[in-house]
Amino acid sequence: MMKSRLYALALLATLAAPVAWAEDPAADAARWNDLRQALFANQALTPAKGQIALDAPDRAMDAALVPVTLTLDATLPVKTVYLVVDNNPSPLVGTFRFGPAAVPSQLKTRIRVDAYTHMHAIAETTDGRWFVTERYIKAAGGCSAPATKDAQLAMERLGQMRLKTVSDGPAGLPQGAVTVQLLVSHPNYNGMQMNQVTRHYTPARYIRDVTVKSGEALVFQLEADISLSEDPAFTFSYRPQGPLAVTVRDSTDATFSHTFGEGGS
Amino acid sequence: MVRRTLIRAGLFLIAAAGVALPLSAWAGALVQVAAGVYVRPGALQDASAANDDAIANIGFIVGRDAVAVIDPGGSAGDGGRLRVAIRAVTPLPIRYLIYTHVHPDHVLGAVAFMQDHPEVVAHARFAAAWGERGAYYRQGLARVLGGDPAQAGDALPPTQAVDTTADIDLGGRVLHVLAYGAAHTDSDLTVYDDQTRTLWAGDLLFEDRVPALDGSLTGWLKVLGQLKALPAVRVVPGHGPAQLPWPVGAADEERYLATLCRDVRALLKKGGDIDSAATVAQSEKGRWKLFDAYNGRNAITAFKQLEWEDPS
């Protein structure tokens, strides 16, 4: 995976920068074809019919904070979910690997979208099946636009976390499963905002890895890149097997850990 | 009659400057809201090639010895026309440029004042904020105006960073510059003129055009309370008419921000997620221009801040 990701980055470096406001179906199809080859070369991706669904606003109100919902067929043994925003500078937004405590039913997060783009969500099952779904989103500037509203607060609150119980989570969860929302305070600087005076870019500092365990059992591990929004949020379902332990590692190798008790505090 | 003369003068100035520009942007031109305090109200629109980003309220204050420009305009052309207008009012040196905050519609005209070598007064956070945002703003505006980065203009770097207060002496007239924590943006400052009890609020005050939240909602409400306590009799808003009576001129914005805050907290309390945030503050729809363009975004910004509050 890591290797194919490097290929993807190298490939993208050779492609012309996507035009933010143009809709060009042929170019979009070619781009997805390139990405698919680079990221999932050996897999046949079956167009999903309910196995995985991707929901996002048609037109984002804030391109630096686009809410995304992934819905999975709860009867399917999903092992990994990949989220790809085709026209982002780093298209693979995140790879979610589920553990034994997960209930892979619904995932929600918030991302940056840099240009009008197709998005793809890919589900990989434990028995080697792959499903893909796509949707189009109109949003632009989410990666290069300023997102930080209060720079002082962003650093003061760096690494803090919140856990909220979601009462109206997905329907049909197995008995005992709960749905929660995890908030992580992190500016997620993606290194794309250039300081005109110094001609330097604001140094990138973004979340690379989020590991969530319930007791000793893994709920999910997320490998992320520069496209998560500032102060990312994750909504997911799991079977509690003890306190929820969250470890977040960013691109400077700073690590933030927090354990939430059974009550969710 | 006075107004017509002003308009004629404005047209004349435009011709004299040889600047090709949409006349509508300067129609009405300057309004003297108090002795020596001049405001050019901006169009209540988003930036376009037609308005040359002359969309913010900009202007200047004249003292005995010097002039202070408060927000030099939204583009090189906007700043250039402001400079021509100043020269028609007074030959005094333009010694100060004051930026009320980091947004491009207020500062990109600064480039037109380079020849005056002014002191550039801004919030202590301005330089860093402009560092992160300036290039993006300039590119965005250049695209709107037709592709020429020179037309978009630029900010001049601050020479005086204000973290709390600063006094600016124009000769017999002292302007009090006050800096705030995150509110409309995280680089807001106001200018208070004792002599005429005029508060220049920048974008801490919107009227007619829906407020745009790019800082802290609770911070903004708090700062608005502080501003209301100042002994000002009039205010110059960042968008809207050239002046409003103070503090009653705060009422519309305060109602909008309080509604946004109350509705987002209510949404959070019932467990709503950010994807339904745009449904808030609909009671304000119809009261503001550009409501649909900004309210949803404001709601997301507000939600993102308030979701970190401790539950009440």
C-alpha cells in the first residue's frame, strides 16, 4: 500500500494541476483511471450496489470542511475502507482499517476539497472482494484556502479530544453496539499556504495516524494524509470492550493520547 | 445638491486619474460623516470585475499635520481611486495606513500608497495571518478581475504591530487604535476618533450585508459588547452605510450573531451534526443581502467552534 501510494504521488506530480472550476468528464475519467491503477492496480473494483455508499453535499459551503458519510452494508465483512478525492493534491484522503471491536456500518468525517472533483470510496472485505462507489462534488480551494479561524486557539488546544455519544446513529446495529463521535483538535496544516513575505509555505503539520481501541481490541486505525479538515471529526460504531483509547500521531511525530471511560468522558 | 456635486467631483477625479473603472463603484463617492472623517461606502456585493472589489467601506481621517487611511481598498484600482480622492480633499501627507483586519477587500489597495511610505498599522496577528492567506487572496481576486495579479493589488507589510492599543497622532487629533482577540477574524482592530466620537469598526460591524464569520462567534459577541461601551456617537461599519448611530447601530448584527449562536447550540444539544448546520438562523433570511451565500458557511464555522464547548 505504501509503495503504491508513492507511485500515486509521483504520478500526480507529472499531471497538470487540476483546474479548479472546470468540469471535464474525459479528464476526470482519465484521472480516476490513473489513480485506480496507482492505488489498486491488482484489484478488480466492482461497482457497488449497496455494499458501500458515499454521501456528501453536492456543493460544499466550506471547501475546507466538507462533511462526508460512508455507509457500509452491515452484513459485509469489511476490512478496509479507502476514501479518494480525485482532484486533491494528495488524493488518498484516508485508509480506515477496522479491528475486531468495530461495527463497520457507518463512518463520518470532514475533509478538504481543492477542486470540483469526483470522490471515490472503496471497500475491501476480509474475503478479498472490492467494491467502489463514486460521487461528484462542487467545492474549490479547500486545500490552499486559509482554514484556521483562530491561530492562537489552534495551538493552545492542539491534541485535545472530545468524545460524544451519538443517539441517532445508523439503524440496525447489533445489540450492545454504540455510535460515538470523536473530535480531535489539530490545525492540520497541509503546507499549502504560502507566506508571501518569506516565500515559504506554512510548515505542514497534519495528522498521519489515528488508532482507536476499546479495551485491548482495535476499533479502527486510520492512515491519513493532508486532506482531513482542521480539527477532524470521526463518527463510528463499535462494541465496547472497555475504555476507548485514542492515539493520534501527526507528521511531526508528536503523539496525543486520550482514554475515555465507559461513560464517554 | 451637495451630493450631486460630490458625484460630479468623483467623476472628474476618475477622469483625471486616467483609471479605467466602473463608475458605479465610485458613484456617490466620499461621504464626510464627521469633521475630517471621510468614508467611501462599498458595494453590497461580492467581488467582481464590474465592481473592482470596491465592496468594503474604506476611507480616511484628516488631522492638522497628516492623513490616516483606514483600510486602503480592495484592489490596486480601488486604492488608487481612494488616493486620488484624498488628494482632492487635502494635500497633507498620507502618513498612516491602518488595516482593520486581514481580509482582501480591505487591504489589497495598499499598494497604491507605496509612494507615500506610510507607517502601516495592523493587529499583531496580521503579518502571520496575511502570510498564510495573502497569496491565496491575490490569486483569487486576480482570477475574478481577469487574470492580472497587478490589478489585484497587494498589502504593504505592517510597520507597527498593535497587540492591545496604540495612539496615532495626526497633529491635534489622536486616533486610538484598539486590537481584539479572535472575533470577525483573528486580526481585528478598531479606530476611535475622540474629537468627533467616531468609532471605525471595520468588519466588526456589518449592516445590510450579512456578517461573515471567520474568527470566533463568541469572541465576536463579546467584542461587540465592548464596542457598545465606548462613548462613540457614530460608527463606520465595514460593510453597509457610511455611518450608523452608536450604539444602536449594533442591534441588527448582534441579533444575527446571537441567533446563530443560539440555533447552533440548540442543534448541538439535540445531537445534530455539522451536515445539518446550514439549517440554522433561517429567521434572519430576508433581512440581509447575500444571506444564502454566507449563512451556511457561518453556521459551519460556528458549529465547529461551539462543538468544543462544555455541554450546559
